[in-house]
Amino acid sequence: MNVGYVLDLSVEVVWTIVKVSAPLLLISLVIGLIVSVIQTITSIQEQTLTFVPKFLAIMLVLVLCGGWILNEVSDLFVDLMEQIPTLIK
């Protein structure tokens, strides 16, 4: 195992993490901005007000994208397991 291989593997793992976490983070950001605008307009300054909408939106995204997320992570795992014999010399 050389440095190039470890670097390529690290890039692949980080890229997979970014891909599978992006939908959850983006929906959380959008909901947070919407609630923040509503709080500014109505002068309600409750810090815990964003929790329930974000939670419900993230659960909805997990239901909709959960299969895709699971496939991406399991594909990475299978790819890593298939590479183990080439690492043993």
C-alpha cells in the first residue's frame, strides 16, 4: 500500500460522505433560513423554534433518499472489501 493509494481511497471516502450528507444538510439549511426569516418578520426570538421543522424535514428527506444513501455507502463498503486481497502481499 503506497501513499497514492491511501490518498485515492481517502478522496473516495470523503466524496461519498459529502454526497450522502448533502441532502440532509441542504434541507436543514433551507428550513433554518425560512424559519429565521419568519422569526425576523414576526419578532419571535425563540431559539428552539427551528427544531421541529428541521426534524420533520430531515425525516422526510431520509425517507425519500434513504435508499440512495444506503446504496452509496454499501457500494463503497463492497468496493473496499473487494480491494482487500490486492492489499495483502
